[in-house]
Amino acid sequence: MIALNEGVIDRTIRVVIGALLLLVALTIRGGGWAYIGLIPLITGTIGYCPIYSAFGISTYEDRESAGEASVTSIRRPDDINREVIPLR
């Protein structure tokens, strides 16, 4: 599995820019250069940039190390031990 190295904001910007460039490529005659938008679109979608990896850059922030509660650490009501009272 590839380690993520792009943060949420970074990924969002890449996807938006990539989609806009593809829109240009598909709608404007002579806009074939805009197919370069596939690169930020793909890297933003998967969350991994090989150039970031080559230079040791990472904008990815692990939720647990940032002090935020992760989804796996939230207790649901069914996880709480409850005393069972028999019905008569």
C-alpha cells in the first residue's frame, strides 16, 4: 500500500484544478495541452504524489497525532456495557 503524502486541502485543490483543466481540454479547440490536468486529478484522488515522495515532502496530517479523535476511537452506544434487567 502507498503511504499518503497529501493533506485534505492539497488533495481538494489538485482535484479541482485537474477537473477544470480537463474541462478546458474537452471544450476548447486546441486545448489538448490541458489534458495535463489528469496528473493533479489522479494524484489528488489517490492522495499520493511521487514528486512529494522524491523530495520527502508531506502535507498529510495524521488525525491521531494531531490530537483529533479518529473514527475508530469513538464509542458507539452498543459498545457500552449495560446492566441487563430481566423483564417479568
